[in-house]
Amino acid sequence: MNKILFITLLFLISIGFGVSAQQTLTLSEAIETARRQSVDAAVALNELKTSYWEFRTYRADLLPEVNFKGTLPDYRRSYSLYQSEDGTYKYIRDNSLQMSGEISVDQNIWLTGGKLSMNSSLQFVSPLNMPGASRYYMSIPVGVTLTQPVFGVNNLKWKRRIEPVRYREAQASYLEDVEKVTLKTITY
């Protein structure tokens, strides 16, 4: 008897939770809900975000870039073939510890498509197991390099013209897609 009463009570409670009142929305609430929660609006927003990050990537390509390269430490134990002054060849043992580091600042030049670089480097070599051998340092305090392609398309110049237009086009497309969602909501 208790089982039947319990099952009946459980059934009535579940029916009570299953029934809900119909929600009425005004037209402006329906439009706002569609703009926030519809699949089409989410797709349009994701396309706008993608275009935004492509535009930001283009802008980042125009900024200076700082690079650091380093070798810490590099132990070498090898034999190298060298030619002596009398023309004979000898194997020379190389047992050394080397370290090097380089820092550079690179700037793309949109007008010409080239790259201007300033760098500084330091290299250290310490021969091992060689009594009386001295340590060697080599430093390049400042080096300036201009890399300029002679033949080819200047991609930076074209991106400078195209990317802002693409981003404005994506913004306009987003507004158009949101208005399409609004129109679908009104005609539904």
C-alpha cells in the first residue's frame, strides 16, 4: 500500500514539474533574445572575431620584434682535419666548452618590403684539458642588417591596403547578419 501511495505521489509531483506556463515575449524581447542566443548570431559573431584577430595579426607584423638566441653550454669533443704549413694533414683534437648569445631587434619596412635588424652578440670558448690555453671571447657590440628582396611582391604594402578594408567589410557583414537574424525573428 505504501508503495502504491509513494509511486502515485511521485507521479503527481513529476507531472507538476513537467507542466509550465507559456512565456509571452514582446517583439523587442524576442529580437534581443534571437540576437544573443541564435545560432546565426553566434556564427556572425565568430566570423567578426576571426576577422578582428586577422587584423590584429597584420598590425603586429608592423611592430618591432625582439629575438634572443642562445647556446648554453655547448660541449664539444671531436677531431678535425687541418692542413699544416708544409702541406700535410693532421687531426687536431677539439675539446671545448662554448656558449653564445645574440639579441636582435627586427623591424619590417612596409614601404619597401624589407627588414631592418640591429643585433648584438657574444661568444665564449674555453678549451678543456689543455694546460696554458686561454679562453676566447668574441663580441659584436652592434650590427645593422638590411634585408631587401629585389624581385617579388611587397606583401606588407598590399596588406597595409587590404587588411583595414577586410576588417571594415567584416564589421559591415556582421551588422548585416544581425539584421538578418532580426528579420527572421520578425517573420517567424
